[in-house]
Amino acid sequence: MRTAGDTGVPRQRNATPDRPRRTAPRPPDRRDRPGDRPGGVEARFRYWFDSTLARGTYALVGWLALACLAVVIPVSAALVWTDRQAPLTMGSKIAAVWRSTGQTMRLGGEVGPPLRVVLSVLLALVALFYVSTLVSLITAGITDRLIALRRGHSTVLESGHTVILGWSEQLPTVVSELVAANTVRRSGVVVVLADRDPAEMQEDLRADVGDTGRTRVVLRSGRPADPAALARVSPATAAAVVVLPRDAPDEDAEVVKALLALRAVVGEGREVPVVAAVRDDRYLAAARLAGGTGATVLEVDDVSARLLVQCARHPGLSLVHQELLDFAGDEFSTVRDPALTGRTFREAAAACPVSSAVGVSLANGELRLAPPATLRLADGDHLVVIARDTGSTRVEPVAVPYDPTALADAPPPRKRSPERLLLLGWNRRAGRIVEQLARSAPPGSALDVVAERRAATVAALRAADRAAGDGLTVLHRAGDPTLRESVETLDLAGYHGVIVLGPDRRPGQDDPDDRTLVTLLHLRARERATGVRVPVITEMVDDRNRLIAPVAPGADFVVSGKLIGLLMTQISQNPRLAAVFEELFRPDGHTIDLRPAGDFVRPGRRASFATVSEAASRQGACAIGYRSARRAGEHPHYGVRVNPPKAYGRTWSDADEVIVIASAAAAPPPPAVRQPPARTDTA
């Protein structure tokens, strides 16, 4: 119950009657908010102007006409009123202003009755509409043409050009080598078809290749597996087609489809030299079937593994491979000269003063590397030589003389002793490396593998160990080679060589060379701590990282992507060389070897290279160069010189090495090292 004076509001404690009561601040009215307040005159006019422009073409034309009239009419009036010969009456002056405005705006400018003025304006508007439409159509056509050119959708009308299909790490190498090959020609054209934007392709090639000189590079955008896109690069009239491998092995199906599309575009009746490459051996047979008889298909991982194994057994061999595969140096070529018919191989080799003969490509397609000296060349046979370029080989009627007194006695047969190698790291090519080592390793050899303990690695090592048999013992030491503790316990004195591998390249991950460089740092520190130098062969992805690698001078590097690009370019320019490289990379075929110079000439004697070549021929080998005793000042690349002239003479020492091509069965054993201590399996 309320009493008198009760207001129904609870009393506040310690209330002060005389103190004014607080009230909550009144929220501002929406009309008072700055963000909701209507804009001023300028803002409202701008909003209205923008709204009219958004209405379309008619609004744009109207505003354009108003803007022009706002300038033309006052200026025309000023010209009339300031003209001393202007008419005196107001009507005549207005007519003069109209005439000037009409001539400026192309509106006729007729004066007289209103109908005449209207008709003249109508005709002027029709003429203006016609001219503007014609200009817009021409502009649109030119713009579309430029856009099509930028997109790379126009057809290439060339013949004798080289077509490159795809985009991968090999592309800069292939283009650079084709540019180098074209330096001896008047001009050349290279056409690249890839599923990329042409502007991006041009920017990347400019950064990686630089000036292309006489070679013109044409870029076209499209999928190489699309016949319509492939037809735009005219592969049927090309001198060669190069199908680059994809960056990931699971994308090799695109290479197979590109080869199928190529056959569909070229036709079954025409043969175009094709060089392709895949990474996964599961697609190798399919790619060769898709390419047909005129295609050479390489397996990237297999070739890389073979190169690594050869370089591991013969330190310094990577420099020779680089020299032979690079167009900037001496390379393989084939020569067909009527003057060679009827000569023996020894006579033909001695008659080439500036080239090194290494084999014969018979007329039936058979290849004979380092053939018997008595093999007689027949009509249609090609002499396989190493020369500066294709046209530099000349055949002289008289052989280059040699010094028989400087010839060394033939060395006695050497028995290969067991070898021990160290493998640091693991990738998808490591299993191939173990397989290649097992095929050619002498009995009792061993391979120590330091890699992380992963299920795939352990399974691959067990499979490789079973496949190796008794010739090679594989020992797995679990550890990360990028960690110091995994390397500092190694006894380097017991190894003939070390192979360093990086991880596989995967999208979104770091550069594989980063881990490789860290491993080389630890290995280099271990060499300095123990005072033991061991030959090191390193696989790299980027050739630029080779320059910063922390290794001893003269260390070997195999930049697999670059070497594959060089190999594909060489075969594309001469398909006969495919059999040459296949024979050189086979474990049981012929090989490039480094042998002591004392096996061929007497140490301390000055002799010409013709004398060395004669001595090698008597031993069933072909001499193609030499490596001096680590005297880098005599020739670049740490003393390696390929294909010196036959008349070139020098004083040979025991430490010099002669580069020869010979049968792998006749290869000498690796250099002897101290016997390793007893091993303990820490797997």
C-alpha cells in the first residue's frame, strides 16, 4: 500500500535532495550524424553526374557533346566578335557563330531556313556516325589482333625451325644451347608452345637466356597435348621437336599425350625427329610407342643415376661431360666424306688433324664405338668424331705424324679391387644409383648410406640390397646428413668417393639444394678436421648453386636438369647421336674414362697428342683429351681439355690423365685407399 507522497520510486541511500539528478545523455539524432548528413552542393552534383554516366553509351555521348559545345560556342563567338570583317547585324553574327561551330563539330554549318539547317545537321550526324563506327571497327580489329598476338594464338608459318613443347627447368638450357648452335648459321627460329602466358614466358626467358642473337624465339600459348594448339606451331615442317619432361613424375602422362597429339598433327606418313623425356619409368614404354620410330625418349632419373655413378668412379668426369654436351665447346658429330671410304678406322682417325674420331655409324644404323683399328669404312658409313662444330672436321690425305720413340709400353691387365662408396641423402633416384653401382661393382664392394629412417627409404634400400647380390653390400646408417652429428662420426679415409643427394623437389617445399649445401658444409668441415680429402660428387638442381657450394676445388657436380637439357638438344640437332649417348651411359657398354698418361707416353717426354692417340688406338681405346696435373692455369675447368689438335705437344707427367673412350670391361680399378676399419651396422 502506498502512503501519501509516495511516488512509487525506491529511495536511494544517502540521497542528497538538493543535488540535481543525473540523466543519461540523449543519443544523437540520425540527422545529426556526420556520416548520415546529406552532402553539399558539390557532392550532390558529383553524385548526379556519376549516376548519369552509369546509364550507358547515350549518356556518355550526350555529355561529350555538351562539353564540346561548352568550349566551341564561346570560342566561336569570340572569333566572330573580334573579326574586323564580321557582319554588323546581330543575326548575321549569330549565323557566323553557328557556321564556325558547325564546321568545328562537323555539323554542316549551313544557314538559311530551319529545315535546311536541320537537314544539314542530320547529314553531318550520319557522316559522323559512319566515320566513328568505321574507326571503332578498325580499332577493335587491331586490338583483337594485338591481344591474339599477346596471347600467342596465331599460327607460326616457318620451316626448318625447332619446336619445344612444354615448360620445365630444362627450357632455358635448351634455348641457350640452340642459340649457341645457331651462331655458325645465318639465322634460326625456335618456337615454344607451353600452357603459360606469353608475356610471362618472354620475361622468364629474357632473364634466364638473355640476348638470343641471330636466333628468333617465338612464343605460343596452349596445351602441347591439344592438337589444335599444336598445329599452330607447324610441327610438320620443323627440323626437330623437343618434348620437355614435366617437373613432377606423376605428370608424365602429359608427355605421352603430347606425343600422341604430335603424331595426329604431323601424320603417320611423315617422320619428324622428336626428342622427349619422362621421369617415371612406368611411362617410358608408352612414350616410345606414342612417339613412333622417329622419336628418342629419355628417362631422366635413369640418365642422372648413370652420370652420377660414372662420375663417382672417375673423379673429374663431370667436367668432360659438360664439355661434350655443351655447344659452346667441342661436341659429338658425324661426318660422311667420300675420302673416308675404303680407309681403316685407324687411318681415318689419323687423317683428322683437328678432330678426334671415336667410332663409326654404319649404313645399317649400327653404332661401333672405339672399333677395331682394322675396321674398314664402306660407302654410306659415318665417322663419329668430337669436333668444335659440324663443319670443322676435315680429312687430310696424309696422316698427322707421331713419335714412336715416345710411346709407352702397354700396361699389364689390372684387376679391379673392391671399392667402398658413401651415399649421403636419399631421393627417388637413389635406388637407381644403387642398382647401377651393383651392376658394375667388383666383388666385395660396399656402399654406406646415411639417410633418414623412413618407410619408403628402408623399403627401397632392402630392395636394392637384394638386387645387388654378392657384388655389393649395402649398409644403411640412420641419420639426417644435414645434421652435424650424422657426418662428424664418419671415417672418410676408408672411402673411394662420396655421393651427395638432395631431397626430391615438391611443390610448396624449400629448394632441395638448400639441404644439399648444408650437407656439403658438414662434409667439408669433416675433411678439414680429419685432414682427409675424398672425391665428392654432388647432385644439384640449380646450376647457380654450384658456384657457392662449399667443396674443394675440382669437385664434381651433376646438375641433372641441365645435363638432360644439354643431352636433348644434342640429339635434336643430330638424331644419330642418340645411339652414341645410349652406349656411353650403359653400365656394360663403352664409357668415358680417365687413365694415367704413363699408360700411353713415357713420362717426362714431350710428345704430340697424335702420339697419345696412336698409343690409345693400339690399346683398343680412343683418346679424346687430357686432364693436366691439377694445373688450372694451363686450361680452364681445372686442366681438362677436350679434343686438342693432333699436332699439339706438351710434356707429360705421371700425374696427368688421358681422357679415353673404351669398353667398360677394360676400365682400370679406382685408386687404392687405406683399408677401412671394421664396420658396425647401426641401422
